[in-house]
Amino acid sequence: MVEALRGLGYSTATALADIVDNSIAAKASEVRINFHWVDSKSRIECLDNGQGMNAGELDRAMRLGERSPLEERAASDLGRFGLGLKTASFSQCRRLTVATVQETDLNILRWDLDYLANAQDGGWHLLEGAHPGSEIFLESLSTIGSGTLVVWEVLDRIVTPGSTVQDFLDVADVVEEHLGMVFHRFLEGARPKLRIILNGQPVKPWDPFMEGHPGKPFNPPIYPHPTIRGIEAECHVLPHKDMMNEVDYHRMAGPEGWTAQQGFYVYRNERLLVPGSWLGLGAGRSWTKDEAHRLARIRIDIPNSADSDWKIDIRKSTARPPVYLKDWLTRLAEVTRARARRAFAHRGSPQLIGNKQIIDAWRVQRLAKGIRYRIDDSHPAVRAVLDDAGNLLPQIKAMLRVIEETVPVQKIWIDTAENRDTPETGFTNAPVSEILEVMTVMYRNLIEKKGYSSELAKEQLRRTAPFHTHIGLISALPDSFEE
């Protein structure tokens, strides 16, 4: 049975997150995780400064399924099945030792899967004390007044034949990213609730929502569920790449990358369970993760009393929303996805100046069997040409129609998906002289042909794509032109 439990699907990162859950439940303010490389004798240690356990509590903690998942838990409890410590550890190692100090009372128990496999009576032998020769690994307990040390030895799922120290350190890097994401709400702030030290370095929190970033097109309020207490949502749209520096852009991609990290983020007692998923929701068919909605991230907070309704698994890494929440979640997601799509398509630039809509050169024509993209003949640049076309008007209209009918939509979409970014538009990276050349033609036409004052002409440019993102250049235009 124990060998079968090893296949529950934990990664090293999710397994260590389960260990940290126990430390939080024990009111620890600091957790120290160390990866010790000694080839096939490598080990991982996790030491917290929590309240520790007495002999009876340790015995219960080391038994599989000691508590029923149907029991009512404290509101702050991060556990549910009474299996996390054991199954998480067994998934990574064959020898689990837990040593705990409470009021100077030291207690040590261990599971050794090789001992169980070779036991003649087939009994469940929970052993006392450290493995012979491993006593030295428990010395760190002497530096704390109370707390618990978890030691993983015989790391057969981590250190496999051919593994190197670099492979081991790469696992530690993945663990660091994962813990910074899962426990970011515990790690944030000037006075965080928790510090996690991994190989001597503090784990930095990864905030999926970029709270307070000036480039965000939408900073949401908290939406409590209208009838169910304890369930809240925040619908975030992240800044487009053009609104971030290079460091922020790479950091905010998250462990799995921008596209994979979109969707709902489900938290229970501030601990992240689901790091980005559309939860099988969608109008008609389930939404998939695509480039157009990569900026959408929705935070959902649920109480641990809802574990059964959300079908939380033992690894605390998957959740499925109950039927009674699906309509509410779908409505929130539809609005957020629409906002994210606009922010992505327009490269994060505002589409309203004051209460006036930006004048775009393209418009979407929605048909019964799909959509078409049409050149908007009310755009000042297009209108100016049409008004002065004279006998060329039919030819110009034919040219515009050919352009409309040959927009390489599929190629643009493929290039966008492959490059993980929208193609450059809006004079991105164009020389200032090139932008001014086109802008000046538009500006002169508004003044000399349309009779605008210089101020009205500048105001028109400020809300006309693609000039609306170059406000400084518009302000520097002259008030008059020499003959």
C-alpha cells in the first residue's frame, strides 16, 4: 500500500509545499529548507520554528489517515486528509525521519520503506530514533527552543542513476519558484507572516497579480459572492509587455510562462491551490489557454469548509468549482477575458481619452458566420484621402477593399502564437523622424483642409490611432506653418 501511495503524482516542489503547510499549521514564522548533495546519500531537510509536538502528537502525525477528511477543521487549517506529511515524503524518498522539540522534550520517529519491504511479519513498523549514522543530521534542532525537523533520505525519486549536483540544484530552483508562488501571500509585506529560507537564501514571493503596478489597465475591487460567505473574487488584467520593463516581464511570466499562467487562481486560507486554470468553464465549450487572454488572472478565495464542494485533492494542486458557483465564475471570467483581450490587442494603450473613444483605423464587422476586419473610412487619415480623391475615388475604394480582403489573419495569428507577442504596430521602435513625418501630414491636413485650429487639431491627434501613444510629439507640433 505504501509503495502504491508513492505514485500519487507529487513533484518535489508540491511535496515540499505540503511540508510547509504543516509548519504553518504549527504557527511557525520561519522554515529552513536545505538540499544536501552527497551523491546517492543526498538528503533534504526542512526545519521550522513552530510549536513542535509531544510524543502523542508526533505518533498521530506519522500515522496514515489518522484524521478523517470529514472532520470539521479549524478555519486556518491547511490540511484535510491526514496524509500530506507521509504521502508527500514517500513520493520523494524511502526514509522519512521527523524529529520535534516541545518544551525541551525531544521526540523522533521514522518510516523506512526498505525496512517495511523486508519485514518478515508484514507489519507496519514505525521506528523510533534516527537511522544509525544519521543522528548528526538532527543537530540543527539544538538551535531552536521548539519546532520540527523533517529529513528525507534515500531520495530515489530525485537522485536517480546519472544525476549530478547540478541536477540536484536545478530541482532546488524549481522548488524555490513554486514555494514563492504558492505561499506568496504569507511571504509578502514589510512584516511577512512567514519566512522560507532555501539553501541559505530567502524565498521571494511571486505576486501573480502585480498589485499596484502603474501599467495595469484595470485594478479591480473585491467581489464577494452575493449569497455565500467566505468566497471572494478579484479580476485582474495585467499590463501588456510594452508597459513593463524587461525584468518585470520575465519575472511575471511565472514558473510556467505567460500563456500557461492565465485563468483562475484558487486560494484556501491564503494558500494557493490552483495557479492558473479556466476550471473547465466556458460558454458553449471549455475555454483553452490562448495568447489573446494571457493577461487575465482572477483570484478566488474559498474557506476550507468548501474543500469537498471544490473536490480538493490530496496534493492540494487541483480543484473543480461546484455547480452552484459556475454561473457566477463564468460571468466574472467573461468580463475579465474581454478586458484582457483588449489590453493584449491594443498593446496596453488606453482606448479612452477622458470619455472619448480612440479613433481606430480598423473596425470589426460581426457577421452571422464570423467576423471581418474593415478599414474605417471615418479615420482622419482615410477620410482625408477619400475627400480629395476626385476621379481616383473608385480606384482608391477598390484598393482599400483589396487590402481588407487580404489581411493575413492566419499568418498574424501563427506568428503571434510562436513569438508569444503581438506584432509591432503603432510606430513601435520607429524613428521619431518617421513618426513626425506622418503626423505632420495629418496635422497640416486638419488645419489647412478641415479648418481646425492648432489646438483642436492636436486634440484630434491625441485620440486618433496610432498617434494617441505619442502625446509628447503632438504637443511639440508648431501652432502654425510658414508659407
